Amino acid sequence: MDGFKNIEIKNFRGIDHLKIDDVSRVNVFLGQNSSGKSTVLEAISLLTGMSNPDSPLNMNRLRTRNLFSPFKDLYYLFYNMDIKTPSNLSAEQFDGDLRDLRLQLTYVFDEQAARQESAQNGAQPVSETKTFFNTLCLDFDIVSASGKRSYQSSMTANQEGIISNRKPAADYLEKNASVYLTADLWGINLASQLSELFKRKQKSVVLQRLFHFDRRIVDIDILQDDIYIEFENLPEKLPLRMTGDGLRRYLNIVAASANPTTNIILIDEIDNGLHYSAYKKLWEAIFALATTTNKQVFVTTHSKETLSRLNQMLEESPAYQQELRLYTLEKTKLKGFQAYKYTYEGLSGACENDIEIRSIVM
């Protein structure tokens, strides 16, 4: 399996230090509000987008649901907004390679921006006044059996905070590709995802999962960049937007899980928008598709019903039991941020004995 085996986060968002060990194929993060669940997904997203200088801003857009995320929002990447202390994200991959990413705000003289500003003001000298840290650097290392390779990508903003220069990492080819599904699915182009699957003759896979979700579904089509669902006994196909949030949520997750162009799926608040009766069907789809397409899945939830339905599904499908890891994230008084790990046996025991594992008060 491709993907990550261990993950470590330092000085990123609201997390000062957190280690997550023994990651598996499907990983579920539990915890109270502001326990760092979404931050862990964002850290993994950045670890798969190190060479793209736009990755941090794109991630902020998903968090704020704002198409325009200004450069100053990058300050929120750092623990307690301490921009003098770099954020550090690292991971061990299943193939043995290690990756280490450092995010740092600094100042870099942007000659291109300075020339443009001088030309607009009618001035001859080329200069730039240092008023703020204007550059985010993504320095990262890949350590493998063949040695250590170092790279850098960066983005620079001008005096108005508009991105004036982007430098992707040179001579680096990323082998991991992730997709991030937010709680409200903002930011994903579902029609594009489905078009890619249909082009690769994977429509039957999608239909099989849709039929499992709702046996009235007969077909799915993309017409004029819109998604239509055919139900039996209806005179015409319905636009997906008219069928309810639950089906759309389910279809987004299925499409992302089936898409062969990605190998890491990040799903925030998996239960959002779904009726509890659909939870078990969704877990079945995730495990089945992740196994057949060799993907790694990271999920957040705080729903007890979701965990109960996950346990039911695994009881009926023992082949998937060893593919699960659950982590309860907690900021403790004595040890700081901790990730308490459970396997299927821990989940089963908690459900059987009504033991609370979504939060551990220390």
C-alpha cells in the first residue's frame, strides 16, 4: 500500500506537537471540537503537495470557504501565530522513504514586484520597503535508501498582499496525490471526478455503489457539466442538486475513493449530511474501494452512531478488520497533544460495553 505509516506534526495550526504511529489503510480521527482533527487532515494534505507553492493558500480557502484567501492568512499556519517558529510536518512512508516539510515565513526581495511598483509610480530606482514577511518557503527533504534530496517551493506577495511570484520545486515529481473532502464538500468538482471515472470505463463501479445506497437508482449521467440521476418510475432524470445532500455527500466520497488518479483520501466530518441509515453503506463503500484501488483514507468524525455502524460493518466483513485504525486526539494537561490508538478490537469492545472513546479526559 502506498501512503504514510507514521506522521509527526510540530507547530502547525493549533498543534504544538503530535505523533501518530502505526497508520493503516482506513484511519478515523476522533476528538472534541478544536482537538486538531481537521488540522491533521490539512497536515497530510500539505505533505502530498510540498512542491506546489499554492498548496497552503488552497488549503486556507477550503477552511474558510473563501475563494480569495489573502497572503496574511498564512500566519494562521503557525502555532499560536508565532511566525518566527517554522511549522514542521514529517512522515514515514510504507516504502521506507521519509519526508520532512518545513514551512517558514521570511522576507525575500522581489525584484519583479519592485520594478512594477517603480514603473507605476514613475520612479527610476528599483527598491522595495520591507514592511512584512513577504515569502512563504516550503523546504522539504526526501530521505530514501539512495540518499537525501532537498527541495524548495515558495510564494512571494507584493506590498498589497497579492501573490507576485511563485516558484514550484524544481526537478521534483510527487508520487502521492490526495483529495480533500470538506464537511460541506466545498471545493471539489464532482462532475470532473465523475468524467474521469467514466472515461476510464468505471461508470459501473459508481452505479454499483449508488444502487447499494438507493435501489431506485438506475443510471447516472453528466449533461452540460451537470450531474443527473435516473430513478425508476420517474419520467425524466433529476439533477443531483435536487436529490438531497445525503446522496451528494455519498457520491462525492465514492467518486473520490474510486478515482485511480489519487491514492490518499481526506474526509472531514464524514457523517455530515447523511442519515444514520446510510453510515454502514458508506463504510462498506470506503473499505471496498480503498482496498481494490489501493488507497489510504483519513476520516474525522464525532458521531457515536457513525462508529456503531462502522463496527457493525466490520463484524460482517472480517477481512477489513485489520485495515482499521482509530485515534482519539486529546490535548492533555501533562503530556500535551496525544493520539490514543484503537484497532478493531478496541472499537468492538467500546461498542459492546458502551465505552466512550471519542474523548479521553486527562
